[in-house]
Amino acid sequence: MRHGTWRATGPGSVGVMKNWRYVALHAAAAAVFIFLLQRYALGASLETGLLWALTFGGCAAGLAYMQSNR
């Protein structure tokens, strides 16, 4: 195998996108985005913004997990 080449990943191997860091980053980015949108752009209360951030973060984590297993 030459330097600088990559082997193809086979079934059962861990791909680039299949890791928990990607899922956590996706969830955190979605949660921060929706919190800032709710809190400052829409003028919602702190509790409402946090609740929406938790909801959207969980949904984004589920979506990222499903996409990483494709």
C-alpha cells in the first residue's frame, strides 16, 4: 500500500462519519442555533428557549445518528 492512499471500508468497519463526535457536534450546533433564534430573534423567555434547544438538539442528534449509519 502506498503512502497517501486509503483502503475502502468494508462492512462492519467504522467509516469517517460514523462517530459520536459528529452526532454531538450536530446536536450542539442545532441547539445553539435554535436557542439564539428563540431567545433573541423571537424574544422568547429563557425557559422556552432552553426547551426548544433541548428538543431540536435531540432531534438533530437522532438525524445525525441515522445519517451516520447509512
